[in-house]
Amino acid sequence: MDDKSIMEGMLLTSKGVCDLYLHGSMESSNPDVHKVFCTALNESMCMQDTLYKKMSEKGWYQQQNVQQQYMQQVKQKFSGNM
């Protein structure tokens, strides 16, 4: 297994962990538990961001530029619903 595959696995895992912590924080009724989940979520998001940046630097995670016209269409679509 090469470095790129390992980092892809780590990135996918960190995204899954973030999802679990997000749902845990939303569903927790105890303020102390909520705080623990929020702290863990923040730390996990920082790890995910670090992995993303490293992969991006190596050219292993390609970004797509979004056309301004598409962004305007999405903005208009959802601005009336708020």
C-alpha cells in the first residue's frame, strides 16, 4: 500500500469520525457530554484539515473550481427558502 492510499484511508476515516461526533453533539442532552463531543469534533476537524492540506500539497486531492454562474444559481435557489 502506498502513501497516497494510506492518507486517503486516513482522510475518509477522519471524515467519518467527524460525522459521528457531530451527531453525538446534536443528540446529547447532557451539557457535559455535549461539550465533550464538541471538543472531539473540533479536534477531529483540525486533523481532517491537516490531512487534506498535506494531500493537496502533494497533488493527491484535486480541487474543482466552481463557476460563478453556478454559485449564483445555488444562492438564488436557497435564498428564498430562508
